[in-house]
Amino acid sequence: MVHGQIKLPTKAATTDAASSLAKDFVVPPAIGDVGMTTDGIVNNLMSSLALGQDKKSGLTSAIGSFLKDKSSFIDLAKTDPTQYLSKFNPLQSGLFGKLKTIMGATAFTKFLGLKPSGGSASNILSNLFF
């Protein structure tokens, strides 16, 4: 008979992981009006990536839906970053999958290069990355 042993993280390991998260975590900017933020992001992407007008409605739909969902839990970023990330990461993955389909692989790669450093509230694209 074989007995498996599960090693649980020590309190120190858990604390280290939490402090690492706290050190690397970027508090996202406030979304404000979802419609206006969506329009601003879409217009920014359309011009930055030289996308055709045929991409606009798909981008607006995907980004608007993402921001609406994100706005329902964004307050967790200030009170519980771990819980915020557990909701944000899968939501962002879904968005990025949609954006890649809408934009095409080349434009999506360029989009990833537009990621702002830190959660700068002055860069509207921070809403998609943090």
C-alpha cells in the first residue's frame, strides 16, 4: 500500500507569495463611464494599430463587455488583490482571445506592445492590462 503525502505550504511560503503579489500588483485605474472608456480605448486602438473601420464594432462589443464585467469587481483591487486577480485574469484571457480574432495575429502582437508600464491612469489602455 502506497501512501501519498501532500506538502502544504508553510506560513512563511504563503506570506512570501502574498508579499510578492503585493510588491508586483498594479492597482488598476478607475473605469468611470464604461461607454466613454470603451470609445476612448477603441479609438486609441483603431489609430495606433491602423485598423480598418470593419473592426470597430467587434472591438467595441468585446471591450465594452470586458469593462462592464470588470467594473463589477474592480473595488477588490484595493481591498483584496488576490481575489481581484482571480476574477481579472480569466476575464482578460477571454478578452485577449477575442481581440486576437478581431484584429488578426499581427495587429494583436502590436497591441501587446502597447502595454503601459504600471497602471498609469493617464494611459487609457491600462484598463485592459491591469
